[in-house]
Amino acid sequence: MNPAAPAIELRDVSKRYAGSPPVIALDRVTVQICQGEMVAVVGQSGSGKSTMLHVMGTLDQPTSGSVLIEGIDTSALPDDRLAAIRGRRVGFVFQRFFLLPGIPTIDNVANGLLYTGTSRSERRTAAEAVLDRVGLGDRMWHRPNELSGGETQRVAVARALVHRPAFILADEPTGNLDSASSASIMDLFHSLHSEGRTIVIVTHNESIAAALPRRLHILDGRLERDVRGSSGC
Amino acid sequence: MDGSNATSVDPRDADVSGDLVTVELARSDQSALNGAIAPSRLRLSEVIRVGLGSLAARKLRSVLSALGIAIGIASLVSVLGLSDSSKSALLDQIGALGTNLLTVEAGSGFGAGDAALPGTAVATVGRVATVEATAAVYSVGVGVYRNDLVPEDRTGGISVFATDPGLMGALNGSIAHGAFLSEATRAHPVAVVGAVAAERLGIRNLDTPVELYLGGRWVEVLGVLEPFALAADLDRAVLIGDHAAETYYDVELAPTVVYVRVDEDHIDATRDVLAGTIDPENPEEVEISRPSDLLEARSAAESSFTGLFLGLGAVALLVGGIGVANVMVIGVIERRGEIGLRRAIGATRAHIRRQFLTEALTLASLGGTVGVLMGVSVTYVYATTQGWRVIIPTVALVGGLTASVVIGAIAGLYPAIRAARVSPTEALRSD
């Protein structure tokens, strides 16, 4: 880890999916996300936003180019190393939440630390603290089906925070939420950003994107525009 | 911050010098990375907890698929248990009757016209050192009827034999009603009726005196016998005293069958010398058999049925295993989201594989344990109602559990490999 390096850096990253014709999901994208930045990835459905987010989080590997996480080149790393980066340095939030049914909120959050080898009691202690932070201290023992949509996404955000990641990658985090819940989740992200966290949010919602300090506009896999309020890291 | 600070940057115009610095840092940091980011790790207790949790979340399906294995294992365990219990019951029976009884008969081979042994047979056999007891029956050659009105040819397949009071001892026989012949009654016109013969003659008990019309003379029934396990021929016979036979029926006492109890340790040796002792001139005309061999053959025949049932049990187990595999494969398809999420929070492919394998193994061993318990219960209940000793062979217990684990591993392997191959990006895609 290099504290001076950008949190995420894509260098000439392309991603092609085989088929006829082959799909170019990312086309020579070069971008840096600095520590503490809050960035929107904006574009139409199928523009390659999600692929970019997955590549940033090492869930997917580029066909060419390289991805650096905190200055570490991930292109040659094996599956277990990439998994370790995801488990310890990346926090994912998804549109469909992906909470495990049948287990209480606290354990869904504690699962963020599951693959770090932390003991169960330590995981729960950490989960409690994060749940308090996202305002769900009174929902610890509720099951996912007992929570509202907004609460469910808060739990998912807490799960993405529990292992103190270097950055959070959110893929359409408000896509399944009504406008009130969306606003509350975005407030949560803004407040996390104000605490100095690095956050990348994929969205097709222009008003959500407009409220973010930096916006990456993606079209047909290419980075069309990089709009930001301040320059460089 | 004023609006002039907002700039639109072409990404290819990135700050080159800044990039180079980053590259330098990245290289120098590469070795630090391997130390700095500890590998993903899932404790063994967590592997089990995760596996159990996933099964608990799908209780009905888990229970149903485990039930398939349980039925297979239960049938294997109960077949083995019942076969061993019944075999032990049979062996107990054989043991109680004694395996040291030999039956000597006149051979039915070439030149053996009249089926009778030399009159001296009982005496000569008794002189063999290893012989413990002897008894003989003599064919009387008359019919026995319920009364004098029954036509002569309707014998009911019942033979009449003469014998001596020692027969019961030699054959370990027992009396159902009344008494057997004694020294006092062996010369009197009285009869003892075998179990099957009593049924055919309609004799249920001796509460009121019963008489039979035997060889043109009324005789009183003295007793009714329990079935003989080692001499079924006598069950279909009416027995009279040997002295009475000579007196009333004018029979020359040439033994039809001689029953010989032999020293347990010298059964084969005795068997070899008996024929020559009885009829030194034509030993080949003396036929010697060991009735307990028949029971052992029956036990062997039952064992071959055991093989058949074991085969059926194995088929049930196989079907159970396929059920588990099926449930796991469907699970992999349904749980793509969960698999993607686990990969996103740091699970390696190996972790996913291990989780699914653990689930299959848990399902199968759960089924196996329930199956063993079911099998033991079935064996216990059935054996108890049959009055057998309950025997659960260790091989059934250990084998049942091992088989379920092996089936689970095989059934879980393919789904586990498939689960590990699920592309997390496909599984997690939002649109």
C-alpha cells in the first residue's frame, strides 16, 4: 500500500467479451481515483459502467491494460490475491443488496469480515459499531425481510464499511429504492465522503450524479468526459 | 470553490510525470503488497457454520434431499441388522438343538431293496466310543385313522413308527400335550402323535381321551408332540412303543432310522466309521446325514436374499445421492447472487468450492445419521417382535455413515466446481 498513490488507477484498460460480434465493454480507459474522492460513473444502460466498477474492484480482469489499487498492479495477481484485495481493501454495494436471507442484520454486516479470518465475536463487535454509524443500531437482530428497502441498502453499506476498505464501489445503489430512500442513502454516502472516504458510485440518475464532486461519463465503453471540481490527486 | 475550478479533462491527457512517479511507487511497493494484504482466510469453524447456515435457510429442501440418503442408508442398515439378527436366531436354534445329531438310514441306492438297516444297528452303533446316545424308529407298515369308518387308502400321509422312550432325549424333542412313551407304556397299545399328524387327525388337545384306529385296533393317544426341528419326518408320524409293535402288530424290529448323538469334537470321525460299523459288508448302503446342515443351508439361502436386499438398498442410496446432487446443482443456479457477493467480500474460488462441498457433505451425513438411526429402529422393532436377539453389525453402522459421506462428496463435487466457476460479474450485474 502506498498512501500517496491514487486509490484506484486504470491504465489503458480494455475489456472485450468474446462472441459474434465481440462486445467491447471498456475501450482504453485511463483514469485515476484519488484518496478521499467521491466520483460518479454516469452513462446509459449497457455503456460499460458496471464493467468499469467491477474492474476497479478486481471482480473482473481487463483484457488489456492494468488496474492499480493503492499503487499495486493487480494484473498479474492470482485469484486468491485478488480475493484478498477485495476482502480487505474494497467495499462493494450493489443495486440488489445481496443480503443473505434468514440471518440477522448484524451477521449480514459481520459477513463483510468473513473471509479475513477474524473471529465471530470480533466481527460482530465491528458490525455493531458500523451499524450504529449508519443509524441502524436498533435493527441489529432484524432479518432482511423485516427491513425497508432503504434500511436494507444501509445494511449493505455497513457491510461494505465493516472491514475499513480503502474505497467503496457502489453499483446503482439507489436503483431499487424510492426517492426518499434514495435521498437518505445518498446523504449517507455524502456524509461518509465528508469523513474522508473514497467512494465511486455508478448511476444513470443525472440528478444524483450532478450532486457529486466528480463525474466520469461513459459511452460505449469509452471515457467521454471527466468532469471535476478540482484537479488531480 | 468557484466555477472556474471545474475542468473537463481528456483522460488521455493525464499528467505524464505523475504517472511515472506512480509506476515507481507501485514497483517498489509490489513486494510490500504481498506482505501488507494478508490472504483471504476462512476458519474451519466458519466453513461449517456457513454450510449449515445455507442449509438452514432452505430447510424443507434440505430435509427432503437428506431423506433420500436416509432411506438408502436405513434400508442398508436394517437389511444387514435383520439378516444378522435372524441368522443369529437360527444359529441359536441350531446350537440349542445341537449340531452333533447324525441320522442313519438305509441307502436308497443300487441294490437297496428293503429300506431297513440290520436289526443289530442300534446295538452296534451304541458301542462306538464317541456315540453319546442312540434312538431308533421302526416302520410299522400300517395306517392310522381317526376312526374305523375312514377308507383304508386315506392315510393322510401319516406314517406309523415304533420307537423307544429314548427318542425324546436323542432328538431334544418336547411334548405339547400329554406324555411321551415310558418304560411302562412302551408295551401298551398307546400312541404319541407328531405335530403335523395331530393337526391332520384333528387332535387339538387331550382334555378328553382321544382314540385312534391304528392298524385295525383302537389305541389311546398318550401325548402330542411339538415339531421336531431336526427330524421333520416324525412330525407327520404316529409313534407307538417298540414292545407294543412286536406284541400287537407282529413287527420285526429292523430300524428305519437310527438317530445318533455324537461327541461334539468327533462328529466327522464318527460319521466316517458309522457305515462300516453298522453294515461291514455293504457300508455303501448306509446313508448318514446331519440334519443341522439343512438349517445351515437355510441360513445360507437367507443370506442370498440379503444380497438382493442390499442391492436394492444401494440403489435407494444412489437415488438419494442423485437427489442431493440435483438439489446442489439447482442451488448453484439459484444462488448465483450469493456466490457473487461472497466473491465480492473476499472469497476465493476455493472458498466457494469448499462451501458447496461442505453443504453436500452435511446433507449426506445428516441423511446418513438419520438413516442409521432409522435402520437400527427398524431392526430393533422387527427383531423384537420376532423374538430374535437384536444384532446391529458394526459394519452396518460404520459402513452406513461412510457410504453417506462418500455419496455426499461425489454428489457435491460437480456442483461445487460449478459454483466456483460462476462469474461474479455476471452474478452481480445490476441490469
